[in-house]
Amino acid sequence: MRLVASDLDGTIVGPDNRISDRTVRAFRNCVRAGIDVVFVTGRPPRWLGPLSDSLGHEGTVICSNGAITYDLGAGRVLKAHALSLPDLFAAAAIIRGLYPAVRFAAETVDGFHLGPGFLDPGVELPGAVVPAPLESSLTESDTVVKFLARVDGTSPDEFLRTVGPAVAHLVSATHSAPRVAMLEMSLHGLNKSITLADYAASRDIDPADVVAFGDMPNDVQMLQWAGCGYAMASGHPDARAAADRVAPAFADDGVAQVLEDLLRRL
């Protein structure tokens, strides 16, 4: 075990946006043992508070499902994989044809663009964001790293099953929301494993020496790529099917339990 790669939400971060003390200790002990630690999340850089507040992490975080490599200590984007606007708008047209009531949003390196109705009523808008159709708010100067689509009246899995193949020639689609039908789309061919593989190679670490943790469909490729992929027992069936092993549930500090056991074997 030379590198530990972990998802955040549902894996080590709970609905209260906190990381348990036991999990914090486990990751700190990994660092003390000389093991590289990288976090691989669908979150954008502005939502990494739990890592700095609870863990004091100052290293690399792979954000937006692999689209951004971020230096948390320096607060700096190291690399970004952008979607082209023509591909984004072509995908939007296809999705709108399948689900006419769909709403869209887009994450850029610098902020968030909200289409009308994307957020639930009463949800506070981030920063100074003003809802507007993406066709009018996005410009060629925007580095779009994640395209979001949301709809009512279906499940996240069904939404992905319907839309994924229809837009597969334009974008990579996945989801990480257990109950909300919201798709996360990135540059065609991009996922967490692609950027994690680049990170590991830059440190001369083989996939066989990587232990990865995740819980949702956006973790599937990462769990398959790592030499040892652990899906959370509380996670999505697709994640559990993709993983080599199953870690105890999130509520039982499953990641911490596995890391404690692995560190004892070193």
C-alpha cells in the first residue's frame, strides 16, 4: 500500500459535512507511515472544507470527477479538463428531447452557472449567482469542468440508463446522488480513474500498490483500476459489484476500519 485514494461523500464525509475522529486518525496514521493520500471526489474545489477543517489536508485533491487536479494547501488548480461548449449544448439538446422538463447547471474552474429552476425552491444561491439559461451565461472563456442535468419523476439510475448511452459520444455521464435524479457529465472519456492514474504515475506508483475507497457509480472506474478497490457496504450496488472487496458501512467508519487493519500489517 503506497497510495490511498478515497472518495468523500458517503465514503468518509457524512450528511453533516463532517469526517469522524476515527477516520481522521486513520488517514493521519497513513501519512505518518509514509503512504501517499489523495482524495478523489465529485465535489468542486470550493466544497473541500471537511478536508482542511477536519483533516488538515494540504495535498492534492482530484475534484469534479477527475476534471480538476487541485493543490488544497496552495488553493491552486494544477490542471483542468474542460468540456467544449458545442459538445455541452449538443448533449443538452439530446437530454431535453428525452426529458423536456430537465434543468441544467454547469461547474467551471471559477464558479457555478445555474439554469432556471435547477435548485429546489428556498435553497440559497451560491455567491452572486443569478439563474440564467446556460446558452446565454456561458462563453468560450469559461472552463466548464462539469455539466449537470436534473429532472423530477424518475430515479438517478433510470435517468443515467436512459441518458448515458444517448450522449456517450459527447460526454462521460455518471451520478453520485442516492435519491436525486441528477447526472454529472464531464469531458468525453474522463472519469476519476483517468486522473488518479496520472497522479499515481507521476509518483511512480503502480496500480497494484493503490487502495481505493468509494460508494457510488462515479467511483466504479476508480475501484476497478486500483489494485485493491473497496466499496462501502452502504454504497450503491454498481460500486459494490465493481470493487474487489467491501468495506464496512459508512456509519461504522468502514474506511477507518480497513486502514487500521492494513496499517497493522505493514
